[in-house]
Amino acid sequence: MIFANGFTFSNFIIDTFSIFMFILWFWLFITITSDLFRRSDISGFLKIVWVIFLIVLPYIGIFAYILTQGRDMATRNQERAQKARDELRQVVGYSIADEIEKLDRLKSTGSLTEDEYKRLRSRLVD
């Protein structure tokens, strides 16, 4: 039944699109479930409801989660990344004062322009 109409270009395109959509759905499902289980602002019951919704109505569930939680999802990812950076800096011994001193040396040797120096220094101070 797979090749009932023969192997045609249109069958190939349809099969390729179907595989692409499945991979996209699977990637979004993993991303959303990982975000869902990392959240601490919702209860376990609400997490179970979301998981059931994602399994019973997969595409609608994913689109609903992205529409309702997309912005917060990005914020949570940024917070996790910032927390990981801060923990790494603490382990390595990173100091903002040391970084500003390095920037001063780079500026004095001419490796950085004044604009680059100001931009990098303001990023460190913030």
C-alpha cells in the first residue's frame, strides 16, 4: 500500500514533509515537557493536566502551551542561563573588578576602541 501509486515526486515531498512535522512536534514536545517539569510556580496537579492535554491532543496542546506560556518560557530559560553563568563564575572565581581591569589593559594597549570599551564595561556593570 505504501507505493500504490508508485514512487513519485509528490509522494516523496509529502513523506518528507510528514517526517519534518513529526520531528518538529517531537522537539517541541520535549522542550515543553522539560519546561513544564522544571517549573516551580505551578502545582503537580496542573502539570499532570498539561501532560494529559499534550498526550491526548498533541498539536493543539503544544500550540496552547506556546500561546499561553511562551513569553514566560523564554524568561525562565534566560533566568536558568543567568543562574548557570553565575554559578560557573562563582566556581571559577570570576570577579567583575578583574574583568574591568582586563578591559582597561586592552584599551591601553589599543586592542579596544573607546566605543567597544564603553559597551563592554556597561555590560559588565549591568
